[in-house]
Amino acid sequence: MPNERSDPRRRQPGPAYPGPSQPGPSQPGPSQPGVSQPGPAQPGPSQPGPSQPGTAQPGPAQPVPPEQPPPLPPNDPEVERARALLLPVPDSGVGEVAPGKPDPIRPNARTLTASDERGVRCWNCSVENRTDRVFCRNCGVELDRAPQPAAPTGPSWWQRLKDRLSDLNFFAVGAGLLALLLVVAAILLAKPLFYRYQDLTSTPVAIPPTAVDSSNNDPAHPPASAFDGASNTWWGPGFSGDSRGQFLRAIINPTDLRAVRITPGVSQDPQRRDEQARPHTVTLLVFDQQGRRTTKQVTLQDYEPKTVRIRVDDAVQVLVVLGDGFGTSEGKQVAIAEVELYRY
Ligand SMILES: [Zn+2]
């Protein structure tokens, strides 16, 4: 029973304590009796034995409350034993008080007063200092000891690339790429689509040549016969065989050429169309006003007129150069009944 009260800490501030928790019955007599407990609770007598340090201490320790650290005579084994039972409590003499938080040690901050110094700007805090100062008057760094800018041994290019990539909003990038793709596609497709539209919707207009000639001709079949609008008169190069390289030429005023129509053979009349050979492949050469040349290879079906789309702005000269032919043989020459030039 006495054990439950053996905590010395509870004992010390005695006055506040004794009443209710004191198991009255077990404690006969002395400390319990009164309603008021002035001094009596303080002096140990109610508490028997060893747990009461007060008793072991010779008088002086008891009355002087807190500021009495060491004057215990440690020799007495009883005292030693009692002390061993004690919880090590700082000798504050104050019980039942939560330890307060110590005030942190605050730096002794100074406010900068002299703000009118000029000269050296601190590399650390940007405060200006007189030129004769060695240390910054504000932050104390050594003024001429600015750290060297870090050498460009930063993150590797790979790291930087990764960082940059990870910063990107991939949705935005995707949208941007798509937009770019559309723009590029529009640019690439715009002209062909426009040309196609123009080809489909425009009415070709014949371009009358201002002059025609050829590399050579059958005297009976001059180049003019290929430009006379009649498909039963024809130009012949004057040589038998395929006459490769022989050409027919038309000179025109600068015109936006859009098509060339070629009618092969001597006539469209089935009775006569085999009288001479017919061109199979020809090369169209068109020169514009600046002398630029546009070339187009053309393959013809035998006997079939063919319209060739070829766009040359400001065209001034059109050549039809013979390649190989249909029905070429000794005594036959490659005949072209008509060459027509068109603009829109
Ligand atoms: Zn500074």
C-alpha cells in the first residue's frame, strides 16, 4: 500500500495533492485527518520508509524548496538506495509542469541603415558597398570573391534533351505537328489541285504559231502541213526509218502553254493510215521567254491522237522530237498529221 505512493515527485508538492487520491482508509492518522493540510502533508511522516527522500535528507534539504542541488551526503547506504530508486529528475523543483519550449536563439539581425554607399555591388546580396570595403556590409561575403560562373559542365546534352522533352506537352506538340503537316500538305497539294481544277474546267484555246519549221522535211510534206488544222495533210521528215531526233518546231508569241495535241500518221482514214509510219515515242521540248526548257516524254498509241498536258508560262517555242515509230520500214517515213498548241 505504501508503494503506490512511492513516487517522490508526487510527494514534493504535497499541498495540492493529498485529498482525494489518498486512499483514506489505509492511511490511518496523521496526514489525512484535516480538511486543510498545511504543513503536515509536507513532512514525510505519513509516508513510511524508503521511498520518502525527505526523511532521509537531513532537515535542510526539505524546507528549501528548489535551489538546492547537491548537498546530500552520499555516504549513507540508505540514502544511496533511496536515490537509486528515484527517477532522475532535473532539479527544478517544479512538478507537474509541462516543459516549456525554449525560445530559439534568434540571430541578431541588423537592419541595413547606410544605404547610400556606392561602388561595389555585392555579388551575393546586391547591396552596394564602398570600394574600400573587403566584406559586404550587408551579408559579409568577401566582395572580390564572387564564385566563378559554373563552367559549362552542366547537365549533358542528353539530360537536357530529356528535360526538355519531359517539359513538353505532348498533346500540344502533336497538335502542332498535325497543323504543320496540314500546312505542308496544303502547300504541296495546292498547285496540283489548282492545275487539275483548271484543266477540268477550262476550255482550251488554240495557239496559232507565228512560224513553223523542222529539222528536215519531205518536200511534199512541209512542217506547215502539221499546223494547218487539217488532219489529212502531214509533215514527213524526209527519211525512211524512225528518223529519231528529227523534229518539228512551232514558234509562238509568249503564251501560257497548257497542252499539246498530236495526231499521228498521214490520216485518220483507216484506209490510208498505214501508208506511212507513225510516231510511237516523242519528246516535247518547250522553251519559255527566258530560255528555260521544259521536257516531256510522250508515248503514243498507234493511230490515236493524244492530248498532252504540259504547263509552260510564256512559252515561245515548241519542238516535237521523234523517238521510235510504229510501222517503220524502208521507204516509209514517220508522219505527223497535226500538232496543236493550246492555252486556257
Ligand atoms: Zn552582400
